[in-house]
Amino acid sequence: MSPMAELLTDDQIDLAIRDHLPEWKVVDNELVRSVKKPTFMDGIRLVATVAQLAESMNHHPDIDIRWTTITFRLATHDAGGITDNDLVLARHIDTAAG
């Protein structure tokens, strides 16, 4: 992740959600999506897949595991909000989630 990641405008974020990330919403200046999997272990496998993607990007989501529901929260903390890095990771999470 670049230390100079630029914050996206609200309009840029809204457009990205509308056109590419319909499962995501903005909550408290973070991109948020919950994924319900059929079993706990399916959810854990999704977390493991996302962890590998995040590590390869050096851009890590906050992940909340509640039995079969996994919630991902994305923000670029050193930039103070949502950047292109978060949009890219959100697309990867969507692909992993199926």
C-alpha cells in the first residue's frame, strides 16, 4: 500500500458502490459488507482466503466473525478514510465470497 493513498470523495465512493460494489455500504467512513456462509467453517475459509489477499496487498481489513456471518470493514487508516486500495480489496472480497 502506498503511504500517499488519496482519500476518495463521497461521489467517487457512491459511484463505485453503485457500479461495482452493490453489496457494500459506507458506515462511519468505512466500506462495510457482511457475508453469510452456510457453515462456520465456510466462513473461516473465506476469512483465510481474504487474509491471504490482504497480506499480498499489504492492506488489511477489520474482520468480525459471528458464527456464519463475516463482516468486513475497509478503510485506509493512515489516510483517514476510503481510498482506491479499499475499493480494490472490496472487489477481491466480493470475488472470494462468491
